[in-house]
Amino acid sequence: MGEPEIRAAVEETAVQIAEMEIRGAATIADAAARALERQATESDAEGAEAFRREMRAAARRLLDTRPTAVSLPNSLRYVLGRMDGDSVESLRASTVAGAREFRARLETAQDDLGAIGANRLQDGDTVLFHCHSTDVLSCIEAAVERGTSLEAIVKETRPRKQGHITARELRELGVPVTLIVDGAAGRYLDESDHVFVGADSVTADGAVVNKIGTRPLAVTARERDTPVVVAAQTLKLDPTTLSGHTVEIEMRDEREVVGDDERVEIGEITVENPAFDVTPPRYVDAIVTERGQFPPESIVFLMRELFGEQSTRPWEDGS
Ligand code: RI2
């Protein structure tokens, strides 16, 4: 029995996720579901078991790309969990239907979350942003559509400057933006009414794993009584943390921090580039999901309701 054939569309998506051409937890989940759909549609596996093996191998290839955002394994769980049947045709049809259902739910969830997050925002508020999160921007878009007038302070978010994407999208929504370097956040917290951040994973104890720099921002915000709101669809809840697993923090290439020439100029040093940090629940005021707003300490009850006590690994052979 040879290696299962992974379709080019899956390989391309995996490379794009690893290189962050496709990025952002929800966008990655959407792309992974779309890639599994392509694998199912294009597969020429002969026999139901060969088809299942291919789908599991494709899911593992996608999973191998970036370790931190739980939206990726949750997307694979959803789609493979819907794969059902005893012929290639029935397996294909159920997988495609599962992928489409997942993507439709993703969009609805983000709209519902946005409507809830917008309730926190008052006319004339200033919001401080870190990184680029489609869940956060959905809250702002909903508020703007209601006629709420907002101002934005946007951290540039080194090393990859995703703050620039946030700044551009806020401008497109008609929100006036002030861009600041990351180190200036403390000063601008004094004039901010809220901090809004996204999440790549939320753990059972209510800790928030998000873009590096979220934790120091949240700690400083707490010291100044500026509420920290995390916009995170339930897709960002990590079921493996219910049974004590921890979230792996992705370490990325040092060239995102310092260029080759600069490095030679500095001399022999070590460069580290963690992509995410962990903000403990005591620094977070609320986690806004499509199911409502939760104090971080109570998110475990929602997790149990959604996932039970067990998390599945349907991409493993023999599962
Ligand atoms: P949405 C991003 O990670 C950011 O950390 C952002 O807060 C999070 O994903 C969630 O994004 P990266 O892929 O799902 O830029 O809200 O490393 O779009």
C-alpha cells in the first residue's frame, strides 16, 4: 500500500498557511476546510478505506503547518467528523457537505459575535487594537453599521506589522486611525475606552493565546482600568485543554525580527521569535463569542457543553 495521494490544492494551502500568506485563525480554518473539500472532490481513491486514508493524510499535512491556532484542528475535526458512508461517493458527498456547512457556520458565527461585541461600544469611544483579527473587526463593523462613532489607536504589532492591515480595514469602515509603535501603548491607554484583541486559542482556564504582545498590553490595561475584550468565536476554544494539554507557542524564523545584514552587523547573538503569548484570565474582562459574552473563568462551561470531556483526533490512522 503506497502513501496516500495528497492533492496539489492541499499542498498549496499548507504552504500558504506556513508562510502566512493565509493567516488569522478564522481565515486559516476556512482555508483548511476548503482544502479538505478539494481533496474530497478531486480524489481518485479506489475504495472507501483508501479515500479515508487520503483524507486523514491531507488533514495531517494541513495540521503540520502552524501549531498554535486551535481553529485549524477544530476545522479538521468538524469536516472529518462529518465524513460518513461506506462508498467513495457517499464519503465524498458527506465530506463536501461538511466542509461547506463548516464554512457557512464560520461566517454566521462571526456576524453573531460582531453584533454582541458591538453592544460594548458607545458613541465617541476610542478603541486600542493589537494585531489583525477578523473577529474583532466584525464587532467594529457592527457598531459602525449602527451609527456608533469610534476612533482607533492601532499598535503596529511587530515583527510582521499586522497592525497595518487593521489600520487599513478600519479606514475602509470610516474609523479615524492613529498608528503607534508597540512600545507607545501604555501612553495611549490613558485615552482609550477599550482594548479589543482576537485569539488564536482560548484554554479551559480562560487564558487567551494571542499575537505576541497581547499579554503586556493586557497587564498595563488592567493597571489603568481599561477593559480588555477578547473577540473569539467558539472555534477558538481548545478542547484538548479540558484534559490538561497545553498550547504550543509557535516559534517563527528569526529573519522576521532581524535581517541577514543587520544580524551580521550586530555580531554573534541569539534571536528568538515567538509568534504568540498567553494572557492569564485575570487580565481579561470578557470573551465575546457568537454564543454571548463570558467572563474568562466561566468559558470552561461553554467548552464542556460544546465538546464534552473528550477531544477527538480524527486525522490519525486507526481513529
Ligand atoms: P481572527 C492571528 O494570528 C492574530 O493573533 C489574531 O488575533 C488571531 O489570528 C485571530 O484572528 P496570525 O495568523 O480569527 O496573524 O480573529 O499569526 O481573524
